Amino acid sequence: MSERKLFKGNEAVAEAAVRAGCRYFFGYPITPQNEIPEYMSRRLPEVGGCFLQAESEVAAINMVYGAASAGARVMTSSSSPGISLKQEGISYIAGSLLSPLIVNMVRGGPGLGDIQPAQSDYFQATKGGGHGDYRLIVFAPASIQEMVDLIYISFETGEKYRMPVMILADGVLGQMMESVEFPAMKEPKDPKSSAYGVTGAQGRPARVVKAFDLDPELMYNLNEKLADTWKKAEESEVRVEEYLMDDAEFALVAYGTSSRICRSVVDKARSEGVKLGLIRPITVWPFPKKAIGKAAGKVRGFLTVEMSLGQMVEDVRLAVDGKKPVYLHAVPGGLIPKRDEVLAQVKSIIQGKGV
Amino acid sequence: MQDVYRTSNSLTKNTMHYCPGCAHGIIHKLVAESIDELGIREKTIGVAPVGCAVLAYNYFNIDCVVAAHGRAPAMATGIKRVHPDRIVFTYQGDGDLASIGAAEIVHAAMRGEKITVIFVNNAIYGMTGGQMAPTTLVGQKTTTSPYGRQVEHCGSPIRIAEMLSTIPGAYSVSRVTVTTPANLMKAKKTIKRAFQNQIDGKGLNIVEVLSTCPTNWGRTPYESMRWVDENMVPYYPLGDFKVPEEAK
Amino acid sequence: MQKEYILSGFGGQGLMLAGVLLSEAGILDGKNVSWIPSYGPEMRGGTANCAVVVSEEPIGSPIVDNPDVVIAMNLPSMDKFEPLIKKGGLMVFNSSLIKSTPKRDDLTYVAVPANEIAESLGSEKVANMVMLGAMLKADGWVSTSSLGKVIEKKMTGSKAKFIPMNIAAIKKGEEIAG
């Protein structure tokens, strides 16, 4: 077992990506994720990789698009306003069946918003984000260790489905420190060995990487192919954690930072005799519909806790499909839900005093 | 039997979709011949733009990607940083490079990216139907400047070659055209040199090529070539704006 | 079992670092830890603070609303966090700068003249270590021996010469609390 080290979330993201064989990073400064590019600017030259600070998020994501087209494991990171700018490139990347890693340390919005932790980019992350029909595989870690582990596997998951991968975290996970154990260093694959990248048409027919076809029949085929891929990912890649759900009479649903507060809510509730459980999506796309649908058969209701005005709650309602009431504890603006306030709402709902 | 003429290995046999009198076909050919002559076809990667040349990947028999509008230099940067031993070029129009992609080309030049940029300037947006470009001449009528481009309303045309030549990271900057056999020969030499410079590890290398758009200009192919010579060349002078002695 | 700490003071008084050292000592003690800098509106008002959780269990929220223990290096910190400490909790305050008297009768208070002690040791910069030593002694959840090891491990090269002063500062703090 390797040593447990105290690591800041953002720096852990960068180190985990390097260990996963990522050798290329293109980014642009924005709070609260600056430690990621700063770390990469030191670390990548040590391992023969390339860090480049782009002139804008738009340029950064298109550099990522280029590097991914060239067959490389590549990543970028940003925070909400910057991720909005990157949507153009993400759409092209998805349409080109490439699989770079995009990290979003979400901050309060809309607009320039603030620099505090938020979960208000859920729609953007899980429903496409840019133009056209596409999805990303979106991981929502709740601890730095989990973030490290998910980043380590994210490249391979993305490459398996040829879909872009996103780590949807927030300022808390980026700025906090926890003890982590890093996985072993993986040998990066030679980009020239890519089966679909542009590497120079040496001894083979020329390749084209594009998200474009003027012929609607061919574009239809691409869309069908994407849909087929999503179906497979939805069947095999859902990750979810259930905490004390076996005998739960009421369930919280939360991901990332708010799920940690909810875990504390569950512990407090249990100590007071309230049979509360927690369903924590680890992938928010594909969404754990089955786990929530199953729970709808036995709990009296759900309370979704989000650091936004309520976005995931729509997916929870779709999964519950009207079988049980779904309530919302919404804390937007970059503020963080408080354990006692969430618990008070749970008790109020259970006692029939309203939401 | 002696070869009199042979199509370039770096071009496919596909029929080009370009309009009669459009110079894209000629410029493609000059690029392809340069690649052939330098023996780099199997190590060259092209970046197609958004615009009429979006389908360039159909005509170049080399590995290609299609960039988002204006982002070709950023995408080429990503490719070149992964494959520094490959030859990477972008092929961009004036809407793509001089308007929406102005930041990308300026910063690629600032970084001295070791790439080659073929910048085709025909003073109009062709693909979308003849709208005004940043390079549209003063007084020139387009579908979005129906009264002719007016300086007080939307400024004077931008001279990209002159601007980029002020950037320390730009290694070679030239402007050529293909309106006469003499101009064409000079263009070929300049384009080939812009690739040779990259082979020699130098960048950024940009060749601005003054081109035509008979369809959207409402002129015949012959008139269009003359229009370049008579109207564009006086505003966009031909020549090398920045070519180091060692590269000449 | 789990303990939640807030370390608060002026920017530059070394509270962020003290929180990191406390966290690393917690790891050496075999516990789970989380450290988070002040975030949100509490950043305003003359204090820089961090929250540390040291737990035998996986840590839920890293955000600390009601700490078990507070280190207050200045008056705004004392004013802000004194009302939030759990009943029976611990307040370790810098009596060099805080002249007000404790307001609650359900807390344990430890007054530490950290600036004076640090100056007597040779540098005001180790006032944070005096406070940390006093806190660890009074609290007892994270060991001072682990803290010493962390300091020895972290202070290398040109900083190694400051190890004895830091260790002495921790000892002085322990004496005050003991």
C-alpha cells in the first residue's frame, strides 16, 4: 500500500491524471481550479509531457481537440464560465468520437457568478451542454480519494466508449485537503499507436477526424452510432453508492459535496431514531435510474439536496416516476447546505408539516 | 513513356466542389505539389477550416481534421505538440482566420508554433453566401454590406500579413496570389518554403494567398482574376513581409 | 469518534499552515482528515480560517459549522466562533491580542500569550505553534509526537534549522495548557 498523503483536491486531480498516463494539458486560468494548471505546468515537463496555457478557454479546448485527434490522452480543467466557453469544442469532440478528460470545478452562477462552490452546472454537464445530440460520461466524486480513483479510470472509460469524460466537482473538492493514496504510475500509450488518430498516413489510407457531414443520411448514421454508445454506457457504467438504505423509510439523494453533508444528516437522523438513508450518484450521466426506481418501491419519499436551485431533482423525479413524492433542498449562490437545516426539512416532511 | 503531367500524390481523385474560377483548386494543388516534392505526404497532417474549404479533407490524400470555425491554429497546436515530428498545416479562409479566429492565429504566431498556415483571402464569406468579411474592401458590396463597405460604419479592411509580421514569434510571413502564371510560380515557391521552414523546425510560417470568389463577387472567372490584380493587390501588396535571410 | 476544529486569525498568522500540520499529524495517528480554507461569506471580516476534521470514520462534511475546538488568534476570530462551539467544547485563544473575557460557562478556555512566548523563543512566527501545542495538550485527540514528526519531515533543507524553535514552541504551549 502506498503512503497516505495530505493533498489539495486540485493538485490531486492533476497528479492522478499524470499517473493515468495523461501527458497533455491545455487550459486557461480561472478560480477555483488554478492549482490544476499550476501543478501541471511543473509536473508534465518532468514526465516528458506538454503543458500549455492557451489564450482563452475556446483555444484551450480546441488544442485539446487537436491533441485528442492526434491520438493522445489529454485533459483540460476549468470552472463554470470557462466550461461554458469550452462547450463549442466539447460538442465537436463528442461528434468526433474522441475522449479527453474535462474537469469542472463548479462555482456559483449564472454569468460571472462568484467563486464559491456550487452544483449549478448539472444540466450543462449531463444534458449535452453545447449544440447537437451528445452526452458526456460524467463522474461526480465526493472525496479527494474518490476523485483520484475516478480520474485514474476515466480515460479508459472514455476511450472504451469513445466519449468525452467529465469530472463534475466544485470549489470545496478543489480547495480542500484530504489524505489520499495514489494509484501506481501507468505507462502512457504512444499516440502514434492510435487506431483512429491523425498521425500521418504512413503505409495506410489517410484518416479524417471530424464532426461534420453534409449528407444528412451520414449524419443520421453518426447520431445512431452515438445513441447506441449511450445505451451501452447506460447499461454498464452507472455508479452509485447507497448509504443505510436497507431499512430506510425516507431517502436523501445528493452527489459530490452536498452528499457529504447528507451523510452527516443521515448519521444525525439515525442517532435520533429517524430511519433515513442516502442515495449518492457517483455517475450523474449515466444516471442511477434503477437504484432510485427500486428505492421508490420502499421509501415514503425523497429529498434531493443540491447546491443549485434544483437540477438533478428532475432526473430523480423521472426515475421515481410519480411513485413517491420528491422534495428539494436547494442552496444556490455558492453557499453550502447545513446539516441541521436539511435534517429539519426531513423531519418536517416526515411529520407531515410540509416542506 | 515520358510523363508530361501527373496529378499530385497528395491529392485524391475526388472531383472538387469549388465554383468555376475559384482559386481554391489551384491553391490546393500548390500545397499538394509542395508536400509531394518535399516527400512529406505520409507525415503531414492538415487542418481544414469552416468555410468553402471545409471539404479540403476530401481532396488532400493525407491525414486531416476539420476544426471549428477559426480554431484551426489552436487545433494544429494540439496536434503539433503531440507529434512534433509531423508536419502540420492549417488551410483557412478570411472569415475563419481574420474574423472569428483572429485570437487563435495571433497567439499561435506569438508562441511561434511550428506549423504552416495557408490563409486564403478572397475578401468575402463564400460558403455562407457572400457576406462581408474583415478583408472586404472599402466600397465593396456584399450581402451584408449592400451599400458597399463604409469605413465609418465598420472600419477599414484588416491586413493580416502586415499585422502578423510584427509578432516576434512569426518566422515567415508572405503574401502571394495566383492570378497569372508568374504569380502562381512565385506562390508555389513561397508555399513550398513555408513547409520547408517547418521541416527545419521553424515557425510560425504563414502564406496569405489573395484569391477569388466569382460566384459571390458576381464576376466571371477571368474578370475575377483581374479584379484581384486591380483592386486587392493595391490594398494588399504582394511580397515577403518577414522572411529571415537563412530561409531565403 | 470525530473532532472538528476551526483555526482562525489574521492572514499571515500562520493558521492555514497550522491546520495543515494538524491534518498531517492526524494522518500519522492513523485517522481520516479533511482540511478546508475559509470559504464563502465568512471570508470577510478580518479573519482567515481553516476547518479541520479528524475522524476514525470516513468524513462526512468537511465544512464545520459547530466546532469541538477553536483556536482564535485575534479578537474577530474569538467573537465569530465563540458562540458556535459545541457545548463542552474547547476555546484556545491568544491572550497576547485578545483582552476580552470568556462569554460562555459551558466551554473550557485556555488563554495562551502566544506572541510573548514566541518572541521569547526568537520569532513571532512560531506563535501558531505555541497555540497548536496548547490546543493539542488540552484537547488530546491528535498527538503532539505526531506533530513533531510532521514538522521534522516537512522542514527540510534551509528550513531544517528552524525545527528546534518550532518544537520548543509546541512544548511551551503544552506547558501552558498542562
